Amino acid sequence: MYPGNVGSVGDKKFSWQCIVQGTVYIDGSPQGLLQLSHVQEVLGFIYLGGGVDLAVALPDLKKSSWINASGYTGATLTAPAKLVAMTGLIVEKTAICS
């Protein structure tokens, strides 16, 4: 059990934990993604930004509270294969018209 936040604006001491009590921020940084590879459950929010797909960032994720993908810039959004439960999903994609 890891009590802090993880990711680009979270606690930098996180490493190889299975359950995160805080919030997970995914922005595509290689070091941040390595820290997330074994996370199985997130009790706080997951904020997905940048272009890294959720299935790539959190391949072992089984449970999550809310997943907020409003900052996601990728073309498709894929759930991790092991994901069986989540409280909710927020997706907001804004098209830019020229």
C-alpha cells in the first residue's frame, strides 16, 4: 500500500507498489511510466494526459476509482486487459476547427 500521489506532480519516491491510495498522474514521462507498471489498484483519481494509452501506462491495473482522460491526446483509449472494476470514467475530447 502506497499512501502518496504518483506521477509528474506526485511523490517521486514511489517505486513498485501494488496499491496506490493517492492520485496517479500519467503524462508520458518514461520514468513515471516505469513506476506504474505494477500498480493493481488506485483508490484516488487517475489523471491521464499526454498520448500514452491507459493500457500501456497501467498494464496490471485491476481496480480504480475515477479515471479522468480529459487531458488525453492519443487517438484511441484502451483499458488495461485486467481491469474489472472502476467507479467512473471522464472523457472529454475537443476538436479544433480551422
